[in-house]
Amino acid sequence: MTDSFDGSGRERTPVVPAHEVSGVVVEHGAGVTAPALGAEVYGLVPFLRDGAAAEYVAVPVEVLAAKPAGLGHRSAAAVPLPALTAWQGLVGRARLESGQHVLVHGGAGGVGSFAVQIAAALGARVTATASARDTGFVADLGARDVIDYAEGRFDDHVADVDVVFDTVGGDTQTRSWNVLRPGGVLVTVVAPPAPGAAQDHAARGVFFVVEPDREGLDSISELITSGRLSPRIDRVVPLAQTRAAYEALDREHRRGKVVIHVADG
């Protein structure tokens, strides 16, 4: 791994994983005076820097926001990446408006669970896909309708959708064009849509990668403190079990996020 996304540049392996952080400011860099020492903050560490699975992490001040009041560090650490992904996709790319119909694929996952909640909080009608064991969980997040993807094709149950938020990709993404209304938008965080697909369906297609965003986190914090958004944690593991937790991600079913606990304080 290098210090550039295209693989060129300075080699920087081994790297410290985990790019979401919630903690307390203990030291300032040169010329930095805020947030104050002792302030409780959270944020998304830029992907080309070492992450937060360590006792200390150096973070650019512009990516940090005040931790939501009343939310513990374990819960706050589960917010930045998935919530910003959902926020930037729905608000920044899809320009979601109240009253629109949103289809969220993977509504029980880390990103999907935030997408369902944020869309509902913004006044949208939400339909989501999930496994049978997660339908109740996703409904509790705010989805009006939850489709068991193993029991039927979602495109047989939903139509005229304003926004599709895709966290699954593949055939699910391909079939999603068929449920969009003319002028609708498909936002995906998995892979770019096939060339020409959006034009063929008189729609818009957007692929993006989340970026650190203090203003977005401030908006997310407002939703959290107002009770309209809450992180869903699958489990918390100690720092020493970080490797095992990462290895389990591809083989275990999860509801929400896995959080690495570094230290109390």
C-alpha cells in the first residue's frame, strides 16, 4: 500500500487499519488551537493515512467534529464512515427530498442501516431489502416496507422509485434500473454502473467513495441528538482482537457495526 490511490508513490506498509475514530484530544499540532485539549471528538480518518486501531491517532483537524452529546465513544465510533456514506449519497448525490420513495439495498448492513434511518428522518418513504431474519430490525429503523431478497425479486414488488441506494452491486444493481421512475437516480457505493445504463433508463447513475466531511458529521450529529438517528452495533471487541475481527467480516452475518475498543478515558 502506498500514499496514493493509484498505487504510485511512497510505500507505507504496514498500515494501521480502521478509519473511524471517537476519542479525546490530547495534543495539538503546530498552529492548531481547536478543538481544545480534552474535547470529545469523532471523525473519519483520511484513507491514505494510518487509521485508528491504535492507542493514539494523528488526525487532520478539519475532519473532526464534536462528538454528539450523550453518545458514548463506542457508539460514536460506529458512525463516521457508514453515516457519512449514507448522507453523502442521499443528500449530496441523490438530492433527496421529503416525500420521495427510496429503495435501500442491504438495509441491515453498516451503511444500509444508516441509509434507511437518514432517508426516513428526511421524510422519505423507505423500502429496503434484507434477509428474512433482519426484516423486523430494518422495519424498526424506519423502513415502511422490507423485502426478503431470498423469497422473491424486489423488482416484482416495487416500482416508480425516486432513489435507489445500492450497497450490494452485481445483479441487484442491474435490476434496480427497472424500478426507477424516469428522472430517478441510482446511487451506488459498490461499483460504477454499466456504461449507458442510466441513459437507457432515462435516469441518473452515481458511483462514489465517501470522503471525510466535518459539515456532514455536524448534520448527522443533529439527527442523533434529536433522536432520529442511532448507530447500531453488532459487537465491541478489544484492540488485541482487531485481526480476528477483520478476518470474521467476510464470513459472519452482522447487524450494524463492529467496534474496536482501545481504552477507557
